[in-house]
Amino acid sequence: MDQADTRANILLVDDTPNNIRLLSAMLIDQGYEVRRVINGQMALKTAQANPPDLILLDIKMPDMNGYEVCQRLKAAIDTKDIPIIFISALDEVLDKVKAFAVGGVDYITKPFNEEEVFARVENVLTVRRLQRRLQEQSESLDREIQKRYQIEEQLQRQEADHQFLWNNPILGIFRIRINGLILEANQQFAEMLGYDSSAEAIGQITLSHHCIDSDYQKTLLAQLQATPQGFSSKTQFRKCDDSQFWGRLFLRLNQGDNAVDGILVELGSN
């Protein structure tokens, strides 16, 4: 018997003192934790208060027989998954069929045969442990799938936001290196600076190339170091045809790839 079996908690339900003492002693000797009750009502209360790993349940009891107890246990959320082995002196096919029909997983007859009792108990507990393990794995898989769904939804929202900004007809979206070299730009950004397409600007020029203030790049670097989480700044730009306009920059340092993400909003020529 492995360590998991020796820690198993078993609830014995039998109204005959000699039977319950004998069976209890046999199981305790094998390392099981055993609780004992002598009627169906006590069995229900005990199982609901602290659900055992297994219940050995006598069929023939006064007031409430084993079949009724089993049905009530299977109807309750906290106890419906507890495996139940029926115990009875009855050895008729009809009784065994009914025992399985109401939710029992096995059947032991009196007088007890120790080897048979241990074999059936260990078999049921092994199956129960495997079921729990599969349930835990299933729940873990469900959590992982849910987590992946959430990540996927978040990525989709981020992509949608990115596409909305990137295709915005008003905002000039761009990414530059720390030295100002333009790495990415949308069509609106290119048109603001006087290019026909963003391809003419990407990898070819720096942002400061279009700034009237020749020291503006140094100013931006200093501000980025001071506030890498982002800031806005207004400056004057020169287009390819030498016309000028005022624009407001929104910049944020992307430390992951040592680049700067930016948005340019054209304010007008005055």
C-alpha cells in the first residue's frame, strides 16, 4: 500500500457494533484513518461536515437503509463524488444490482474476508485518486485555456488599437531610434512632412531633419531620459517643400527595443 493510501480517510456505517469494530480494526491496522457511525442520519451529517475518501456502507439498517443513504449522498453537491462500497450479509443478484443502480461502486459481503476487503478498498481508492488527478489536470487545462483566451483577446484588442492609430487620417504615427532615425511611419506622418509615401522617410532621415530647431533632438533625448514613460512637446517642422507648420509630439521610450514611439499632430502654420 503506498503513502497516499495510508492517509485515506474512510467512513464506516454499520448498526452492528461487532461488525463495525472488526472492520475498523482491520482498516486501522492497514494504516487507514477510520471514522465510525451507527446509522444513516449520522452518516449523512458526518460525510457532509468532513467528506471522507471512501464510505463503507451497510445496507440493512433501521430507519434509513443503505440504499437511501447512498441516494441522499449522491444528491448532495459536497458528497456526490465520494465512492461507496456496500456491506451486507445479503448475497443475492437483485441486491447487488440495486446497490450499483443507486450509485455504489462495489459490494462486500459478510462475513468479511480480509484480503478481499483490502483488495476492494485499495482498488476503489486508486480509482478515486486517478479521478481526482484527472479532474485537477482538467481544471488546470481549463484555466490555461481561459488564460490563453484572455491573452489572445488582449492581443486582438491591442492589435485593433494599433491598427486604429496606424490608419488614423489625422494622427501621424511613427517609431524612431534614439538617434532620431525613422524606423516606421504611417502614411499620414509621411504626408505631414511632405512625402508621397512613408517608404521615402523610413530608414532615410531623422526626425530632427524636419525640425526648425537644430538642437531639438538633444532636447528630446534629455526629456526621454527624464520621463521615459512619455511626454508631449510642441515644435516647428519644415516640410520637404520648405513650408513650415507647428506640431505637437507625443513620445514614449520603448525600452524593450531601445526605440521611441511617437504621435505627431499638426497644429497649423501659425
